[in-house]
Amino acid sequence: MKILLVEDDTWLCSRLRDDLSRKGYVVDVAGNGVDAEQLGTRGPYDAVILDLGLPQRSGLEVLRNWRTRGNSVPVLILTARSAWHEKVEVFGAGADDYVAKPFHIEELCIRLGALLRRTFDARILSGLES
């Protein structure tokens, strides 16, 4: 499974990349919103882990732009923002899951796995119904 990890905290990004790689994921990284949007548009990713507080372009803007262009890649938001209205806003913009910082890597991996499982189960079912 190929994941795009979008995080501007270099220490956290490195740790997450290592943890996800050990679990068998292929991980590409972007440290700002502009690069993230371009990579997410060009690359065939199975899922994206997206921070909201990014330099150059916010994660919320990146997500909205992807959805406007028809990019339906599953997106798990990973952010320090945890107010209910912010969660409502990102789910309304097209996010598929939300994890607030601080977090445990085990929870992030379980949620990522569940997101991927739901996505691929839906793709298989839609292929069977055709």
C-alpha cells in the first residue's frame, strides 16, 4: 500500500515514516501544502495522512482542491486541532477520518488500516455489481 504522509514537523514526519514503513507501507512525504497537493494529484496513493496546519497552503485547502478536482483518495486528517467545529468542517470538505495530536501510533495504524479496508471493500463490491 502506498501512502502520502503530509506533515511539516520533520521529527514527527520521520518517526511516522519509519513506523509506517516497518508496517509494510510505502511512504512518500510532503512537508507543505503546495507539494502535497501536487503529489496527491499526480501520484496513485492508496491513502493520505494529512496535517491541517501546513506552510504555503493549509491541509484543508489541499483537501478541498483535491475533492473539487474529483480526487477521491481516502484522507485521514492528523492534526493538533480538536475542536468539534473544525472536525465538522474537515469532514464536510471530504475527509474520511480524523486523529487529533497527541496520538498513539497504534491508533493511527489501526484507523489507517480500517480506512483502507473500507475503501478496498467498497471498490470490490462496486466491481461485482457492474
